[in-house]
Amino acid sequence: MAGERSSLSAAASLTARDVARAAASGDRLARRVWDETTAMLGTGVATILDVFNPQLVVLGGGVTRAGDMLLRPVRDQALAQAMPPAAGSADVVLAELGEELGVVSAAVVAWDRFGGEWPSPAARGVAAGAGRRA
């Protein structure tokens, strides 16, 4: 890795978007970084599945713009590493709200904490960040 040429070498600072784009464009170093990162995220999601046994894990934030390039390896890693009962009853999806998930989630917590009532069940489902499958 040290001394390896990369399209990212000249960048003063890097974001996940930069690495994802470079990896998708064939940059070998960026691809290795991306693969290592998605593997670690998948391991973290597997741990969440094993400990909390949720039916659904929703990935949100700006990095989700990478779409299937993020979702497929994270989902595959998580479901392969989780214990069978947890893996068999869970899924991993991308948040439909993408980058807005954090802001909307914070609003939902504030609304609930201060006694707000949702106008309809549909509004509550949207605010909870229901996921989309790839």
C-alpha cells in the first residue's frame, strides 16, 4: 500500500464519497480501502444483529449515496457473520431519507419527548426512516 499510486494521492482531505468514486473508477488502492471499510461495517452490523436481534438495520447518511456498492457487501458480510437465528430474521437496507435521516430522526425524538402526536400512521412510518431494498 505504501507508495502505491492512487487518484486520491493529491487530495488534501478525503471523504467516503471520494473513496467510493475512485474505487468505482478502478483505483486499486481506493478499492482496497472501500472493501476493508465495508467489511468492518458488515462486522459491526453482524454484532448488532447478534446482540439486539432486530428485524431490520437501516443504514443512513451521506455514504449511502454509494447505493449497492455499499449495501451489498455490508449486507452480505453482516448476514454471513451473524448467528443463524439473527441472520435468518433480519435484513439490512438503505434509508430512503439518505442524508436527511439524522435530521428527521432527531426531529422525531424531540417530537416524542415533548408530547407531540403524529397526524397519521403513514407520517410516523416516513419519519422513522423506512428503508429501501437494493
